[in-house]
Amino acid sequence: TGGHTTEILRLLSCLSESYSPRYYVLADSDKMSEAKIRSFEQKRAETFSESQFSLDRIPRSREVRQSWISSVVTTLYSILYSLPLTYKRKPDLILCNGPGTCVPVCLSAFLLGLLRIKRTIIVYVESICRVETLSLSGKILYYFSDYFIVQWPNLKEKYPKSVYLGRIV
């Protein structure tokens, strides 16, 4: 909790106000990220007076050290919870960077695209700390994302679909 949020807020700080409104999706048990997002958005509102954002919560798909079998069940539950949220928001773009919470949201958006309800562009940015291997979220979303960005050349060599831009956070 907190590291992925810091990385995504660094990415968002480079985006123009045309990326508005912004919908943040957090795990229901994540309190630290909410405080960071609110602080970020408060500072952003000083520059962009029309700044709009909202926070949505979904059940955490996987806890640290949770067994693989039980995490399948909790992830499916999170996907079912994410579907109505994704349908309601109908995002044009999902920008995510690795916490397990992004998997159900991205899979829900992907499913809405398959059903021709809403096509969403999914941009996944692998965390800067992933130098040699992808995170579990990355291993899953590598196949579902439209753009898969890595921050180390070793990962670009191993995953040809990825885009290497250097360190961006």
C-alpha cells in the first residue's frame, strides 16, 4: 500500500487537464492511498480549477501471502464487483501500474469491450521495481492491455509486446 499509489500519482502529474474527470479505484481496505490521492488532487485543483475526480472502492482481489486457490475466489468476487462500476463509469482509458486491484477493473473493462458495450484503452505501466520479472498483475495484464510499458530494458527483451520508455516514474 502506498508505493503503487506514489508511482501512479507521479504519472498523473504529467497529464493535462483534458484527462478529466479522473476515477480512482482503490481496494476497500486501503486507507493510505486515499489520503495520498486527496492531497494530490487538492494541489492539482490549485492549478486546474475545473479539476474533477472521484474515489471508488472494490474488494481487495488478493491479500499479501494469500494462498493461490483462495485468491482465485477473491479475484472473481472483485471482478463481479467491478463489472457494474466499470459499466457505470465507462472509462475511455484505464491507466494502471500493478496493484492487484487493477486486475479486476481491467478484466471488467476488457469484457465490456468484448460485449461491444464500451471499448476502453488499457495502459499498464509495470512498476519501476520490477527489473527482471513481471509482477503477477503484469503477467496477467500483458495479454489484455493495449499498451504495456516497462521501465527496464531486460523486461523489453523478455516481453516483446512491451514498450520500453526508460524510467518514467
